[in-house]
Amino acid sequence: MKNETYILQRVPLTIEEQKKAEGYNVSGVIAVSIGELIKHDREEILDIISNRLIGNEFLTGIFYDIVGYKDNTIHLKITGNAFESILQNKTK
């Protein structure tokens, strides 16, 4: 695990923040509990990650790194592409 400073993201990125990201590639550090990792399968975890980072399940090309932890919660740096999220928002 890397020893780096980070800010834990408490609310998802807005559509405007997603649009401003170069190539719609967004990133942030989110918290996921050990219980969630045990309870859910891989696809459900990816949906949880996407929802925490961008507020919906449309994040693609997801990469993650463990950057820290506290108690029973892992802090993951998530990187992915929000293009589908932006497209889905335009159709609403």
C-alpha cells in the first residue's frame, strides 16, 4: 500500500465536474467497508464504486488502488471514464 496523502470523497462528482475531466476520465478516493466486499460479488462492487464516485452505475474502465484504511473500511483511489454517465444524463 502506498503512503500518500489523499482526500476522501464524501459526495459523488457532479455531471459538470465529470464533463470538465480530460477525456471524461475521472478519479477520486472513496470508502468501501470490508463487509460490503464480503457481501457483494464483483459486478455489485463495481456498481457501488461507480455510484460513490459519480452518482450512478455508468462508470466504465474502472481501475482501483488501495490507498489507505481506517478500522474496517478500505480507501480506494478509483479511476474510470464517465462518458456513459454524461450521455445518460443528456437523455433525461
